[in-house]
Amino acid sequence: MHATTRLWVKNPLSAFTANDLDASGGLVIQDGVIAEVLAAGQQPSSPCDEVFDASLHVLLPGLVNTHHHFYQTLTRAWAPVVSSELFPWLVNLYPVWARLTPRDLELATTIALAELLLSGCTTAADHHYLFPSGLEEAIDVEVSVMRSLGMRGMLTRGSMSLGEDDGGLPPQRVVQDPEVILADSDRLIGRYHERGAGAAITIGLAPCSPFSVTRSLMAETAALAESRDVRLHTHLAETLDEEEFCRQMFGLRPVDYLEDVGWLTNRTWLAHGIHFSDEEITRLGAAGTAVAHCPTSNMRLGSGMARALELEAAGAPVGLGVDRSASNDASNMILEARQALYLQRLRYGAAAVTPEMALGWATRGSARALGRDDIGELRPGKQADLALFTLDGLRFSGSHDPVAALLLCGADRADRVMVGGRWRVVDGSVPGLDLEALVAEHSAAACRLVHSS
């Protein structure tokens, strides 16, 4: 479909709109945006060039992934860290990741994005903070892959400046000088950052974490983000080890540190956000600072449970992220919504957390976390980013509520995905992408990476 074609996505089996609109009659798509949302029995206001019969499909807004590390698809289920917690997991993997080449990153990013796309994800945020020698243009590589697959991306220029010689966690060969980091951050904003509704590529600034970045770089990055009007992202309050590190290194708890360096604002979204006190949740909500909840990774590393309902009630937007492809170990957004549903029910009880709430985090909540109001909902004027799932698999046999069945029965692959009015997944496949060849080369690169000396 061309973006200028007027298309009726007609009479879906069921629809989740992430708002109170009734879309049981379908959507009209024109010029890459949603022109009409139709209730049951309604017809488009004028003729359509094409009609897509969605009577076998559950219709959702395109899912939005707020936190990922694309490069880590090369180190999934690596035996030495299968049962490690965060700090030892990182210490063992940093030397492996330091050997990444541009082609490795291109393959890893393509695998991650293809997996996301096939899971119904249309917008993905990546946090790339590794720039060893030879990989200085890592974000440029990611932009190229994102454009080739036709997805939207929030690509964050990460950084590490506090190496193990100065009390940090990463080895010296993967840290950079602050001047290099800030200059490249400014270059990427100028070259790639798009503004306004329908932006395909946006750039954020993302020092990795309190244990890998100096206090001065955090403050300077916040100043640059404000001057260039871009968003800020970092890991925070993921583990109790991090909290203790902040106390010893800075004499502050993580949220106090965040405020001290100028990050406690509505420009910021935080990965994980698990170990917050009641008072800190109130402060985050008052500031409008968002949290990317990453349930699978938090369970995999034994890090804990984010307090999603309390964060939302306080005013902090909550979205979902698949996080590390080496601590998930997948890049699947619809499965992440399922994990969020179940993990949050362990904290708050089954009646307090519905499938619709979890899907809301994966769509509208995630869009808010990324500072976007043009995606994440089915509403006239929003971007035509859609995910359509069928319920004809064995796992769905006997199911009754189509929207609930997506999560309760474990949907893992979309049948159709649209980004900006263009089909990017058709019949469960990405047109033009040779997955067999991609997997073969990616697997070979993964073996080479972990066995190199």
C-alpha cells in the first residue's frame, strides 16, 4: 500500500484502541495517518481505494518498545552468565562486547528489529553505549538498518566514561572521553533527529548508568539535551548493588543523584526503576519522569519488580521495554506485555492488573515515555502504526475474549504490521528480508564473537 492510498481496515474481530473509542468497524487510513475510527456498522465517509478484511484479526496500535540493546542479540543464552545477577553478568560480558565490529552490530540490529517487527512492534528505542575502537559510528549503523526495515526509532547515543581504573564497572577499553561523547552526541542530533508528528528517527542522549559515567558527564549531557531539545535516558534503580554504589560513590540514593545532576524532569525516561521508595515515586511523578518497565529482564537477572501502578498513580508515565537481548533473551514486545501482566499481578493481585492495562503500557504508555503523542493509540490524526494478530493457532483454541487471548494464550507473532500507512509485515513475514541467510550470518558472528581471544 502506498501512503497516499485511502484504505479501510474493515471490521476487525476485535480492537484495542488504547483509549475509549470503538473501532469495531475498523479504521480508514490516508496519507500515513488514521483518518477515521469506525464503530460497528459505520461506513467510511467517502470511498476507499482498498479494503483489507480484518474479520480474522485482533487490531492494536503498533507496540512501542522503550528500552533495548540491539547489539546483545549476539550474546543470548551465553553459558557463563546464564545464572548471573547484573554486576557479574556485565563484568563477564563487557570484554566480549568490546570486540564488536560494525558488521556485527548491523547483523545484531537487523535481527533485533526483525524480531520486534514480527511481534507487532512499530517503534523501538535502543540504548547503545559501547563504542570500542572501530565502532565509533554505531548509531549511524543503527539508523541505516532502521530505515531499511521501515520502523520508527528512538536511537539513544549512550556513553560510558567511568572505567574500572576510576572506580567504575566497565573496562577502560570501552570508555570514552567526555569531549568525544558530547561532540558525537551533538553530531548525531544535527544529522538524524527528526521533529514533529510522524518522525521516523529521533535521537536521545543516554549515559549508561551511575556506575559507568562520571557525575560531570551526566550534568553536561543534561545541559546539551536541554539546549538541543532532545530526550534523556539512563538505567536507574535496577538493582540494590547500584543503590549501594551510588551511596558510596556520590553519597546519594539514585533519585537524589538524578536530581543533583539535573535529570529529574519530564525530558527523562528511566530504564527499570525498581528500587524506589514511596517518597521517590512521588518525586518522579511530580517531575513527570517516565519509567521503562522491563519485566522479563528483571525476572531473568533476579533484580526485582517495578512498582508500575504506584508510579502511574503518582504521574510518572510507564512504558514497556524488552531490554537486553542477552538478559531477556528475546526481542518480542507482545510477549513482554504478557510478562508485564503477570509480574505486576504478583505485586498487586489479579483484579488490579488487566490485559488492557498491560497493552496500554505497551502502546500509549510507551509512547508517552518517549515523549510522543502521535503514536500508541487508534485515534483520528494519529500515525497509521498498526499490529494485527490472528487467533487461528493451536494455543488459541477454546479462547473467548480476543484481546485477552493475545496475552493469556501467549501470542508471539503478528500476521500484519503497518508503519505510517505501509505494510511492513505481511502474512507473518517481512517482505524482502531473507531471514534464513540473516540468521546464518548472525549465528556465525555470534560464535566468532564469544570464541575470539
